[in-house]
Amino acid sequence: MKNKNQNESDSFFAEPVDPRAEARAQASEAICCLLIWMADAPTLEDRGLRATVALYCIRPDLIGGATLEKIGSRTGRTRQAVHKLADNFRVSMGLKS
């Protein structure tokens, strides 16, 4: 007679995993984390800055390769403040600095 844990393990491996559904679930989770991080800013301007910083970290080509200094100067912040935000984004998303 199988114990409860063995039955749960067997059913876990017996059910086929749909790779597309799994990929969608993972992509959805990543997008949700990104949106929550951006929406966590107190103002609309700060949310735009966070969106720009996220692009800087993930796809700098989409913002013309702008530097943190340039992003800071356009938003009235120091390069150091924007760098700190970029570090926060990387840590929050589990990316390497």
C-alpha cells in the first residue's frame, strides 16, 4: 500500500506539463513583478522614471542606449540616485548587478 506522499509524487509526475502554458505562466509572473515594481513609485513621473530604468536594465537599445547620467539629467535626478534605482530594480527582479 502506498503512503500519501508517494501517491502525491506519482500524480505530479504522471500529469504532462504543457510547455506553452508553463512559459505563459512564467512570463505573466515576470511581467506582474515588473509592473508592481514600476507602480510602487509615488508619482506618475516617478513611475515613468522606473519604466525607463527598467528598460535601461533589460533593453537599453529601446531607449537609445541612454546612460544613467543622461536619464538622471532628463528627470532632474543625479546619476547616483538613478544608479541606486537601477540597483533596486536588479535586486527586486533577481538580476545580477
